[in-house]
Amino acid sequence: MSRRRAVRSGGPLELPSTTRRGFLGGGAAVLAAALAACGRTSPVSSSVSSSGGTASSPGARGSLSIGAIPDQDPQVLQRLYGTVADSMSTALDLDVAYQPVTDYGAAVSLFRTGDLDLVWFGGLTGVQARLQTPGAEPIAQRDIDADFHSVFVVNTATGLAPSDDLTPLAPLRFSYGSETSTSGRLMPAWFLQQQGVDPQGFPGGPGFSGSHDATLALVAAGTYQAGVLNEQVWTSRAADGSVDPAVVRYARTPGYHDYHWLLGPGATDRLGEDLGDRLTGYFTGLPAGNDVLELFGAASFVATEAGNYDQIEEIGRQLGLVS
């Protein structure tokens, strides 16, 4: 398995101080489409029961099925969430299993049906999943998720130098990440629109790479001249030297709320009303330097609540990504 660190995986990020204007590195400030079809035979591994949750024998200790939006290479995600599952299982005396999913829409769908109990969502998919699943509860986010950022990248052949002006991107072949990615689609589209760039008006229409790593690869290959991705992924890939020299960072967005853990009501029904508090306590109680924190690129987890994602929901409705 690859030992490349997940960038939620890249160790704690030190975000530059921000101002009200400017999209570049130290000058950041304030602050997808209908769900992908999930008509697949097996969007998660067969260890998930058809009735929801992870299958377990009578008398076994409680079980919890966790998942995450597939925003990076599958091997990186397996290492990250396998570590989370092992740590959580020991701390909470539960059988915790990580179940990989095929796409962002599958994560939302399987959470709604109860096949996934606890999911690491981006801001937009978390809003979608919560609105579709009455009783779902946001329980924790990383310390960095209250001020998250995206970066626009360009191929060097464009001749563009870093700038806080997004209008030169309008005539380029452009790729987002997943259609329902917060950092790879929703918020970048919003910031483009704020500068007068039609987020759907790129030549031939925008592309959707499916993940942040794929966006980097497509821009490096010249398939697309520009794209946008999660800043953590960019920072980690740049640090480990895996960014192709043909790709340069063009601009950095203002900050916004993003990733968080969302707990489904079925798990609370099975495992007790205090499950949300137990999980929040687990995440917020992780000591500095813990493997989970290192892999998530955070100094700590903090408790969160639905109101933190009101801006995401409002923008999602304005852009037609939340109904």
C-alpha cells in the first residue's frame, strides 16, 4: 500500500493570516449538481448488511460502519480510514469497519439508507446527506475546517502568472473535481461567479475529474488548461514533490467551512442516545501528535453543529446544487 500521506493526510497546515480581499497565498479572507446515480450492484464492500450497518453475530459488541467521500487515491483513503477505524474501535469498544464507496453520490445515498453510520463528508455533501436524513447530526470537524481554502491551478503553457484576478480563467478549458465537492466545485464556482466568471461557461463546458489528485493530473497533461482543488491536497503534493512542474498555483480562495463527520440516526438507535457525545469526545480528546490527527492534517478536532454549514447550504441552493 502506498505510504504517501493523505492530505487530510499531510500534517497540520499553518494557514496564512487573511484579509478581506485577494485570493493569493497570504492574502485570503472571508468567507455539487444533483446526486450522482447510485444504481450499482455493490457501491460498498459486501460486509455491509442489506438492512443497514455492518453485519454482526448475535451477542457481538456493537458495530459501526464508517465511510468517506472518495476525494483522493483509494489507497491513501484506505490507510487513513483504516487507522481511524482501528483507533475508534479500541477507544469506544465497538466493531468499527471502514467501507469505501464509489463516488460522492454513493456516500450520500448509503448514509441515507443507513448502510453507512458515520461519514466524513465535505461541506456540500454533508448538507445534502443531512437534509435527506432526518435526525442526522454533525459531530466534529478539524480545527482547520472553519477556514478552509481551494486553489486554482493552471498549466504553464497558459503563460499565466499568479494573480487574484480570476477572469483570465474564463476562456480556458477548465476542470472541477467531483460535481458535489465543496472545495473542488461549489465554493470555487461561487468565487468565480463573484468575479463575473460564469462557472459553467468554460469552452465546451467545465470538466469534472472526480478527485483532487485527478484534477492535478489532467491539468499537468494539458487535457485541461486550468482547474481547482482542495488546498491541503495541493500543499501536500507540493511538499512531497509529486506536483508536475507543468502545473502552477494561480490563486487561493477566501476561507469557508468544509469537512465534518456526520452521524446517522440509525446508529444512535442501535448504540444509545449518548453515541454522538461519545464520538465527539473521542475526536476532540485525541492527543496532539496522534496518528489520526497526523493523517487528517490537523492539530485537533473540535465539536461542530449544523449552523456552521448554513453558508454552504445557501450557496448550494443559489447554484442549484441543493434543492
